Amino acid sequence: MKIHWTDILNGLNPRTGLSVLKGIILTVLAISMWSFAGKRQRSKVVNKIDIQIENEAENHFVNAAEIESSITLGKNNMVHMRWFDSVSLYKMERKIEKIDFVKKAQVSHDLNGNLSIRVFLVKPVARIISGGSDLDTYLGSEGEVLPTSEKYASKVITIDGPGSRKLAYHHAKEDSSANQIIQLVQFIDNKPFWKAQISHIYLDQNGEATLYPQVGQQLIEFGAPTDIEAKFKKLMAFYERIAPVKGWASYQKVSIKFRNQIVCQKTS
């Protein structure tokens, strides 16, 4: 059936007919512009890549050059001299996310041939040094297991002892006792004072922790990584009220493992 627009418009009052006509014209223009923009985009090749690493200051293991290489070198070339309509942003994001220490990638492009890559990195918060290359790994802020690197070493708290071995495997987050250790490390990393003060954690075969401080000679018997905040409040009480009065060299061990108690062992 053939539609006669003049008959339709003639049947309307002038004001309504004018409004309908304007609507039709605007719709046609919008479709034309969209079609033109699509053709323009398809006729362009990618000519510029802008890479933004959001938290680079927390992680120097990955740089912009490595990210660009992962999608442009050799058979992995997903960008250069390719038309925009042949570039898969989804595949590019998944490719970048396969790089160690990359947590998330977001890729977009504009009509001028520019590709924008935004990368979020995993933040290392501890290094597990239980012995053996397979157990020398980093622990991420959310329990991720990360490899070491020859080009950079992150200055983070170190962990060793038989109880730390389970942390070096990717299934660690599924283990409740390993999760408690991860929560202990997260707590220390999120508190500037404790992050600066605690340099090492030893975990025995039962998963109980001994903390080694940067300042002071006292070993800190922490016990099981539970009641974390309450135990650190007791340790702060030792630093603020006991050590300044009795002397920093008066005790060789401080135990905060028992509920509502601080047990100090004198230096022999």
C-alpha cells in the first residue's frame, strides 16, 4: 500500500501538520547523520593509542609499553592498520587482562581513529618467601597470587614459615584459615602506622602469627589471625603506655594472643 503523505498532512490542521513535518525531517536527518558517522568510522584505521594506568604508583611491574605490545606485536597485532569495524574491544580487554598484575582493562575509541586504554593493576601487599621458586610469590590486596619479576621488587611485608605455604597457591582464597591471614595482611596494609611498623610475619604450622617490627626488638606474638583489630589496639597500648615507661629494650617478646591481656617477656 502506498502512503500519500500530502493527503495525511492535508487532513491535519496547519499547526499539527507543521509539527509532524518537522518530526519527519528531524528523524531523516538523524538517520542520515548516524549512517554517515558509521561509514566514516569504518573508513578509518587506528592511528593513535592512549594508555592510562590508574594505580601505577602502587605497582611498577607493568608499564604502558608492555600493555601496548600485548595487542600490537607480531601475530598478536589487534590494532595497527586495522579498520575500526574490525577491532574487537572485548577481545582486546581480555588480552590485556591476561598480563600478570593487570586486574581490569577498559578499551574504547572515538571517530578520529584514537584508541583509549584504561588499565587497573593489582596492588601487591605482601611477598611470600617460603622457599622454592614456586613459593616465592606476591600476594595481592584481594588475595591474588602473583609472580615475582626480575625487573622490579615491591617493598611490601614479607611472610614465611610452614603456615604461609598455602598462600602461594591460587585456591588459597577458598581456604578459611588462608583467608584469615589475608585479612591480617589487608588490615596492616590499610593502616599507615602498622604498614610502616610491621616488616615481617612468621606463620607456624598451626597458622599462628609472629610479627617482626621495624622499630623495637620485641617479637610480637599475635597468635591466630582472629580478633585482628582488638589485638592491634592492645599492641598500640604497649607502644603508648608500657614501652616508654619501662624502656624499649626491657622486653624481648610481647604477646597479644590472649583475650584482654598483654603478656610481656623481659629481656634476659
